[in-house]
Amino acid sequence: MPQLEPGLSFASVVSRPSSLSSGVLHTEPNLGLITAAPAFSATPTLPCDPSPWISSGKADLVLSFLEQKGLEKPQIKKLVSSLPRILTCRIEENLEAKMNYFLELGISVSDFADIISSQPESLDRGLNSTVRPAIEALREVMGSNENVVRVIKKFRAKSWWAVSKRLAVNVSLLRAQGIPLESIQKRMINNPGPFIWKHEVFKSIMARAEVKWGVSPRSKMFIYAVYLLCCLNSKTIESKCRVFQSFGWDRSHVVSLFKRNPCCFWLAGRNIKAKLRFYMNELGYDPDHIIAHHAVLCYSLEKRVMPRYLVFQLLEDKGLNRNNLAFFTVLAFPEGKFLRKCILPFLDVVPDLHDTYVNSIEAATKDQTTPEKHEIEA
């Protein structure tokens, strides 16, 4: 049984409530922990001390245990605020067993405090009946404890233990279509939410990606298409289709673009419009050419496209584009290659070429109040 460490006690955290059923906890004014906690359940699912009173001695032992496990006072205050009845837990039989299990997974003490305080219900779940099977289901998909922890931390609005089996079933659907597990894991670490749709809904989304949008499950783009369709509703996607069609694209062009690169449909409508206005109205490219070079739609107009076009035009005007490089080719170069091919060889002829390029990027960065990225609309 842990011994009480000096500095943190039941009296310094909460005052005794009248009973579990009243569920009112009051903080000491200087700590500001909680003024009133939600009412305790008359039949709590957490295996707690059955006494109708919170014993200060029991609570002190719980607080001491949390300190000994490495939780800092602000983390303990946050945890007790979220789950007041933790102060009545049996330490060895419940709290220590669950906490040790989480820590053995590689979850840091700080992450444990964050997870439990944001989803205190996880302490209400049986270790062997719920928590351990859910973790095993996640590990089967994610491949390592480290990845399991990363996914759990993403579940803030959802109960990770409740959706882990659904997630595993949906991932098995993708795997059955030949989707590499590494691709699935990458998407899940970024945002596991799209993979926890109900099984039948997820199957229908997969079918829509293939039938309506023509993305073959054998294509590397299939996982991106499913991910997008899980996140964006049909109304949002169709509104973006109409932007393309307003520039003369027909439906087959839009479907062809989606098939080639679904990520283009993460772009906000105003972003798509600005890029089509430049590529089509100013440079004269047609839909087929843009679809063939679909990545250009995902480049930042201000930070990449316009600065490189400025350099490209200077080289064209001075007859220095000796290799007859097309602009979309220049646009696709990684930064280092662009400098080697289009900047450094011409500094003797155009000494300020590099400064012009850098200044153009800096001006765009300064003028842009919010990062462009993909301007996701959900």
C-alpha cells in the first residue's frame, strides 16, 4: 500500500461530500479544482469502495499513489475534476492494474493523465473484459504499441475502447481489397475517425469510390478516395465539382481528376477557382493537360506557383530556357532541383534572379494571414 507523500492530501484537494448520491465536491479556494462535480451514480460501474462516504484516508492513499506514479499536481487535479470517484477506487485491484497496463504499452505518465482526464470512462471499463481486448484489436491493426498509443490519443470525442472492434472490421475490408497495411496505418495515425463508421456504411463508401468515381481498389488512390468520402459529405464534394464545371470541365473530366488524385477535392472551392483561373484563363491550359499534371492543383499558388512562374518568365524572356522545359515540369521540380536547374546556372546573366525568387516567396508568406495547406472543408 503506498505511503502518503507530503504536499498533496485529500484536504488540500477536495472537501468531503455529504454522500456519494449527492455527488457534490467542493475545492479549497486556493486550488480551484472544482466547485461542483456531477452527481455520483447510485450504482457506479467502477469497482469502488462501497461506503457512501469518501474517506479522507482512502482519498489520500489514491492521491499518493498517483503522485508516486509520476503524475504532477495539475494533472491530478485535472483527473479528479473529470472523475471524482477515482478517490474511492481500490488501488491494487483496479487503479494500479489499469494504470500499469497503460504504462506498459509505452504511454507516458503525462499522456496517461491526458487520456484518462479526457475520457475518464476508460477507468470504468473492465481491464480484461474491455480494455485489454480493445487494445489487442488496435495492436493487430497498428502493428506496435507506439502506434496504438498514437491512435488512442486521437480519440477525444469517441470512446476508443468502444470503436476499436468496428475499426478492426473496416480495416479488414480494406485489406481484403489488397490495400497495404502501411497505407492504412498512415491514414489512421493522422485521423482514425473515418475508419470507425458502421460496417455497412463503410462498405457503401468503398463501393461509391469504385462505382461512382471509378477508383479501382487496386489503385494506390483507393485508400485516399475512401478516406475523403468518409470525411466529406456528397453535398460538399458536388459543390467542388460545380467549380470545375464552371470552367468548362464536363463530368468525365471531374471524374477523371478524382480517379487520378482524390486529394484535389480537399481543396476549398475558392482555392480551386483561383488555380483554375490562373492555369486556364491566364496560361491557357485545358482540362486534359491539368488532369495529366494533377499535382499542380495541390501546390500553393502564392508560395510555389507564382514565384516559379516569375522565374520561368524571366528565363523565357531572356532566351535562357535552352532545354525548352515546360512550366508544369518546372513546377514539379523539388526545391533543390529547381534551384540547380533554373536559378544557379543563370546568376551570371541575371544576378538578382535568386533574390527575385526568394523575395516573391517571402512576400507571399507575409501577405498570407492563414496557411493555405489544403484548406480543407468538411
